[in-house]
Amino acid sequence: MKFKYLLYFASLFCFTNCSYNSEDDLTEDAIVEEFVTYEGNIKSIIDTNCISCHSSPPINGAPMPLITYDDVKNAVENRDLIGRISTTDAGFVMPFGGPRLPQNLIDLVIQWEQEGLLEN
């Protein structure tokens, strides 16, 4: 009999302490706008995927360095960087000789351009 009461109270305790919170429930009232920035997002993409050729000085036939914010901003504005990383043409895919950048990274670079190429 004691076991039944113990089981009953343990079950009651477990079921009353269960709750479900989704991320939507936690963030519904707080709308956070985060802009894509060079320092916060883009620099790590460039450093990981582009610097091996687009160093200073550039190597392996790369036409320009992508070391600084100004280098990358200029490449987006004047050298079709987004077109080069977005292409599916095997002869022009960047990074050169490797697989195309994942679409989520390409989308971040596109969003960065659309939001005004913010540095910080």
C-alpha cells in the first residue's frame, strides 16, 4: 500500500513539474535585429575559405588580397565577389579547386551587401 502512495506522489510530482517551452515562447516579445557585419560574420568566412590564395601578396593566380575590410568591401562593390562565390559554373567556383561555399555562407555575404557592408 505504501508503494502505491509513493508511486502516486512520485507520478504527481513528475507530471506537475513538466512544462514545454519552445524558443518561440521565449523570444516572442523580444525582437532582436542583428545586422551582418564584416567583423562579426564576414571576416571569419573570408579567413577560413579565401585567405589561402587571397593573401598579401595574392598567390595561385588570385587577382587581389582579401585581408582587410576595405579589400573585401572593394571586392564586393567592384570585383563581383558575390557573383564569383555564387556561381555554379565549375570553372569559376570559389574557393578555386575546392567545393563551392555552402549556401548559408553565400547568403550571409549577400545579406551583408544588402545591409550596407557594415564593418562593426
